[in-house]
Amino acid sequence: MSGPYVIRGSVSLPEAELMWRFSRSSGPGGQHVNTSDSAVELRFDLAATDALPQVWKERALERLAGRLADGVVTVRASEHRSQWRNRETAAVRLASLLAEASAPPPRPRRPTRIPRGINERRLREKKKRSDTKRGRSGRDWG
């Protein structure tokens, strides 16, 4: 592993709370593929962790409710032929998933009025287009 995976700020995934499981992966690999466990399943107990601030934890539990099984979030990776690269991929994917799930909600949009000058210009240009198109008809050519 290439060190701690930062979720946001100074908060990172604790290595001790990550549960790894390996299995045989489908896909390319040649003769070596039948003997190597290259697919990775990474599990993180979100409900029981103390690594995340309480507010982040509650937010993530709420947003990931459909993806959790007994408070545990699971990420699978089997794109690469090497177990090490799949481990990296799974850890990065879990960190970004937790970062997105624990992010604060966006600020509400403050409604604003359209300035009068913009509306008047739009109506002027509409009238000009209308006159141009009316001038293209052949009814006055006589």
C-alpha cells in the first residue's frame, strides 16, 4: 500500500479498520491467473469507526444507506492483473466514496431577479427578428 488514503483535510482511512478479502479474478491473465487471487474486496465498518468526525459519519451513513450492509461499506476491484494494483484501486475508490458521502450539502441558491435592461434588450432583439422575417414574405411584391 502506498500510505494513508486521505478522505478530506487531515482525515484519512485507518489501516487497522480496513478488512481485505481476495479471490480469483475473471478476465485476462494467462497461465498465472488460475493460481493467483487478484480480485480485491475491501470492507470498512462505517457505523463503528471513530476515524471520521461524528458529523461526517452521520452524513455518510445517511447518504450510503442503500449501499451498507450492517453499517459496513464494501468496494470491489478486479480491473488489473496484479493484486497490488487492485488493492490501490479499491482503497482510492473507498476514500473518494467516503469523501463524496461526507461532504457538506451545497449552499442553497439565492433567487435573484433578471435586470430590467436585459429583459428590454431581449424584447428589442425579438422584435427586430420578427420584422426581418416578416420582410422576407413575398406578399407585398405585387
